Amino acid sequence: MIKKIGFGIVFSIIGMAIAIFLTSFFRNQIQLLFQLTTHGRIQYFGKDFYLFLSPLYYISFTISIIMLGMANLTLNFKLILKNVLIWIGIFTIMLIIVCTIATNFKIIGCTTCDDGILVMRYNEINYTVILSISAVFASIPSILKISNQKKM
């Protein structure tokens, strides 16, 4: 029991560190996805200034990493690598899907667009919700593995 608590603390520190270090990368990727999924019909203006995202992003990303780590505690390296790649794949796919849906709703709801081009500020994108939904969906296989381990 103490071993699991210790691993949980280590995984939470790792998850928080990853979330902090990848914040600007994810913001840039979401902005790029917003432009790519609308074929350039979104343009940004102003400065891309931010300090931190919402605590919801950091909490959901950290919990997702904890679930991934706890599901892989007793597995060998090949299975851990496979599970991590599955997590990254689901996270990426969900990021693309959520960005596509969000950006197309912004284009559909645009009433002041010039020639179908929406001009928006960088901070009008809800990065927290997009990243949190992606992290939650990516952790579903880990949660299922943990629940199956408990049943055995």
C-alpha cells in the first residue's frame, strides 16, 4: 500500500512537470489545428500572452498520468511502451477531434466574418477544456486496466 502511494506521488510530480513544460507546445498545436481544420479561415491578432492555464488542465493532465503510471506498475517494458503509445495516440486523436469541432462551431457562429475569415485573439480559444477532454479520454484505457486488475 505504501509502495502504491509512493508511486502515486512520483507519478503526480511527473504529470505536473509534463503539463507545465508542454503548455506552450500544446497552445501552439491547438492554434495550428484551428487554422488547419478550417483551411486558413481563422486568423489571430494581438499578443499571445499567458502565464498559466486553468488549474483544471493541470489537474486533469496529472490525474491522467497517474492513471497511466498505476496501470503499468507491474508490466514489462514492451507493454509499458505500448500503453504509453496508446495514451499518446488517443490524446492526439481526441485533440484533433475536439479542435475540429470547436473551430467549426466558431466559424458557423461567426456573424462578423469578412469573406468567411474569423479574426480572433489568441486567448479566445478555450485551451483548458480542449486539453482536459483529451487527457480524460486518453486515460480511459488505463482506468479500465486498473479496474480489471482490481477484479482479479
